Amino acid sequence: MIITYLYHSGFAVELEHHILLFDYYTGEEKNNTKQSWELPTWDKEKLICVFVSHKHHDHFDMNVFRLADVYPKIHFFLGSDVKLSEKYLERNGVSAAIKEKMTNIGKNRQLAYEDIDIETLRSTDAGVAFLVCVEGKNFYHAGDLNWWHWEEETELYNENMKKSYGKEIDRLEGKHFNAAFVPLDPRQGEAYRYGMDYFLAKASADYVFPMHMWEQYDWIQKYKNALMQENDSKYDECHMANENSMACKCKNCIMEIKHAFTQFFIA
């Protein structure tokens, strides 16, 4: 299995017969130039499943539909808030025929597509989070499902957010994932870890990939250091994982991402 961190909350998972592509986004324009993170080249015989959790610009790039020009075996799973009319697609240079390869999926739904099982959770912001089971492996991509605690918000807002996030993540209690992609957002200040902590308290994963960090990747190390200082027996040196140390078989390895387009080769 090869997991490629693309940018922001975007990841690609390459399996023996499938490719899973989550929340592809290339970033904002810098110096009037659009960033472009080139995707890996994949076997055209593999089924490519593209997941778009919601329509926010930092999770959805219309260029992702151009993959259909290269890969004939492809399907797009879109959060129900991503509504694309034929006229809108054509105005953006995408053939309306692509709609035949799209499936919209709402909150708290289950869907079977060929040999893939998909489940969604309701986001605390917009759209959905995805649970995907394929080839005997389980994956979780949060999208914008997070404990969005903000100091500038009211106490009532933050209390309701806590309850809403807990309600969704409690659905994962006892579940184990081969890989989980979970927000760790520095903009939240000291609350940056609330969502990650709660997720790890309820579920587990072989490998946990922080995301939604706005290029401030040093916060991953900050989080891992905090776990170590708390002397939590679930976290020890073998959880200081990076792309060069993939032998760890313990639970909840927090993966270290240092830049866009980082590949992790996992046995």
C-alpha cells in the first residue's frame, strides 16, 4: 500500500486493485501562479475512486474531473452539498457526461459500489466524512468533521460543537482503521488537538495522518511531543513514525508530514 499526502487534506491511497483519492486540492494562488501538485501515475486497470467530502474550496478542485480523461475506470463520490449542473460543468470545461460517473452521498448513509463499501458521517462544518472498506482494509477520512472549538466563539457555540462532534465520532467507537486522516488545525490554538484526541479515544488506526494544517507541519511534532510528555502508555518512540520508518505495528502511529507530496510505503 502506498499513501501519498498531496496537500492540505488531500491523500491518495494505492492498493492492489484500487486507488482512493480524497479531497484533492492544490492550494491557493501564490504570486499569481496556481500551485499544482502532480498526482502519481497509476495503472489504468485499477478502479479509481475519488472522494470529495464537501464543496469548500480547500477540499474540492474541479480539475479532479480531468482524471476521467486519462483513467477509464473511475468514479466520483461527492458529499451531497456538491451540486454540479450540466451547465456548470460545461462552463468549467468539464463534459456533462461526467455526471454518469458521479454519485452524491449524504450524511449517515451506507453505499456499496462494486466491491467497495462506503459509509458517511455528518460533518460539523459541511458535507460528510468517509469510511471506506476495500480489499479487506478500512480507511477513515474526516473531511471537515472536527471539533471546531474557537476561543472567539460563544460558550454556547463551543458546547454545541463539542456535542455534535462527539455524537458523530461516538459512532466509531471500537472501530479500527488501517489508516485514518484526521484534522489537526493550528488556527485553533490550544484547541488544535481536541478533535484528534477524541477520535483516538474512541477509534484506532495503524497509521494516523494529521491534515488541514495550512502548511504548518511542525504542529505534528508538537502534538507528538505533547503525547510523550503526558506519559501516555499508548504512545512511545515507535509512534514517532515518518516516511522512512514504516515497520511499526503498534496502534495509532502519528505520521510525520513535512511537505506536500510525501509518499509513505506501507507493507
